[in-house]
Amino acid sequence: MRKQLLKKVLALTLTVSVGILPLAGCGNSGEGSGTSGETQRTAENAVAENAAVENGAAEGESSEPQGEETQVQAGGGETIEITWMHKFVEPGILKWVDEVIANFETANPDMKVHTETVPADDYEQMLKTKIASDDAPDVFVLDNQSRYQEFSAAERLYDLSSLEGIENINPDMLYDGQVNGVQYAVPLDVNAYAVHYNKDLFEQYDLEVPTTISEMRNVCEVLQENGIKPFGAGYATQFCVQFSVEVLLLPLCMDGEWHTNKIERKSSFAEDEKFKEAMKLWDSFYEFTGDDPWGTDWDTVQNQMANGEAAMIVNGSWTVDGVSSINPDINIGIFAMPTFEEKDSSVILMKPGAGICLYNNTQDEARLEAARKFFNYLLSEESGNSYARNAFKISTLKNADCSFSPALMDALSYPAERTWNSAGLTLFNSEYETVFYDTITKYAMQDTLDIDALCAELDQNFAAISK
């Protein structure tokens, strides 16, 4: 079999929206960046605790979470404790998390910030569960416009417009966190979605950065002939499938309304020749992804690139942090994935990263004020520059400095006409996105990618959602 199904991509089936509460369960999981000696609970423990809470409520007992931080009102010299929930895993960004919390707590000894780290695949459902069970984090991460719309419609997001820290952020990036003109989220970075490559391997085999599809294939063939895997592809991790598709799909298909037209059924996949072209191009590079990309996860491909086994990874610019944390000496560069035969016509994708949000806590003014103060610090120049430096990120600060990273400077050096920015663009919401990539995965795992059948099923699945 050309493509082996070794691990099914976990899809977040959102059977209950934020606006239809309550939901059951609460908790956090994973490896976290505990601060001030804090011990993170695992997701399993959180689920067990929540079950106990629910059982207690059913028997007439208090449903207040046990063992949580004490909620303290201002005054009396007591500490106000807040919670920051995120899904960060890269070592550099976790270093930033530790640093900003330590700095904030030093400057504000009457406040303490706890962190809850939840794996990406479980994050959104866990967040909804915690909100529904009155255990909402004070500060949390959401992915994009569709999520901001969903959560703000349920009145879960605080209006950030009045926060003074907003003045530090590039106004072009602020659009991405707005819903009907109201600022509900602030992206901390702009991610470059592109090809990340080992410059030393390219030099070793006398390879130039490709700018056309033919040149890209030639690079892959030379690498493969010399025993180097051209692309590290961790398709066992869902977002690796997503971003490898997007670097081809968006330049070929985007007109600003593509996602909306598909959701509203104004255009079909079956009649979308540009979409078919993008999928055909994506599939044409499959032969350069190794023996078992569907059985390979994100951690593995980062290690493959770090140790020289793989020359390139198509993903977001967090790849720089992940790979460099494994091999600090690796020489990484970034270039746009070729999507055309016309030389120097391919574009690099720049998309605002996940936004940080503030929970609209109307029940505890003291806690909300502490969370506002911490949020303002996250938007400060000190925090933004720390974020960029530690996490190898392109910060959304007005005066962001990326000179510390030649790879990020590669991405920033693209001229405006060769850069595509999605700030403020309406993308698929979680339900459509899950169906979209699950369907692509289903057909891509087969021996031959049947693009016509793929399009027909996408149209059928989208029609079913929209009913």
C-alpha cells in the first residue's frame, strides 16, 4: 500500500456550541510550564475531578471545584489568583510563558498566575467544558476569526478595546481579533507558512532556493538521490496535513471570499478548478515525503530535520523554534512553496497566529481587574520582545525586531506583492475545518488520490452541515 493508515487523525467534533451551555467536565492536561512551584493536573485527573463534581451536584452537594485556587477579593493583603490556559508546546514559547509570569508576579506580589496546558487536539472542547462548568480560565488562547465570532456571540469574551496595551500592537494585525469592530482577541505573532529548509544541506548539494514548481521537483530529486528525505511530513498530526495543503491552496484559490462561498454553498468544490489544481499539486509531491508520512508525527519530523535526515518541512514558522531547540546549530532558512511555473511568482503566506482573549468574568471584579492587568503586560514591549526572542516568532508589536533570526528575516524579506496576509479574513469555523481536512485525509490515505471523488464528498459533507 502506498499510504498506510497507522494513526487516525483526531477530529474535534463540536457537537455543542459555546452558545448552548452548559456542558459537562473541566480540567487541563499535558506538560506545562508550572510557575512558582505549581503542579499541573493531567487531563485524566481533570476529567475524574469533574465527574466527582457532577456527581456531587447531582446529590445536592456543592459543585465548586475542589482543590482550585482560592478566589480572593481585593484588600486584606491576600493574593488574587488567576488562570491562563493555553496549548503551547514549543520549548521557546514555554520559556516566554515562564518569563512573563515571573516578571509580572515580581511586579505584582499580590497576584499569582497559574497556567493550564492542554494538548491542541483537546484544547477547544476542554475550554468550552471549563466555561460551561464555571471553571473558565481568565486568559486563554483562541485560533482565529471563526472562534472569536463564536465565543463573543456567547458573551464569553471581554471587550479589550479600552486596554492601554493595545497601543503597542501593529494596527494591521488588530483587525484579525475584531468582531463587528469590537476587539475580542489580540494575536501575539504573525506566522509564515512556507518551506523551512536546511541551508547547509542545500549548500552541500549545490541547490538553489527553488522559485518554480519544476525547480522544486528538481531539488527534491537531487536530495532523494543522495539519501536525504526531501520533505519531513508528519501527517499523523492533523495540523501537518492542514498547513501542507494551505501553502498551495491559499495562493491558488484565495479571493477573500473562498471560505465563505464554500460555507454558504455559493460555489462547489466539484466546479472549482483551482482547488483541484491545488490538490493535484499537493499530491504530486507525495513521493518525496518518505515511506510512511501517515505514521509519522510532528515531533518525529522535527527530529528528522534537526539530525539531517530530512531537508525540508512545510509548516508554520514555529518550526524554527521546534527544530532549533533540538539542534541549536542547525542553519534554517524559509522560502515560499512554489505554486507556479512563472519564476519568482510564488507567495509566502503570513497569517496572524492564535489570539489571546480575556474571559468576560462578570462575577468577580477583583479577579477580572487582575486578569486585565496581566493581559496588559502580555501586550507590553517587554513581553512582546521576549516572546519574539524566546519563541523565534514574528511579533505583532509595532516595532518588532526579528534580527535575532535569519530564518524569520528570510520570511520578512519577501516584497509586498509576494506576501499574502489573512488578517481579518473569515476562515472555516471548527466544524467545517474538521470536515474539510478529515475528508482530504480520507482520500489522501488511499493508493491514489481521486480528486473528483474528494470534491464530490466535500460538497456532500458541506451541504449536510449547512442544512
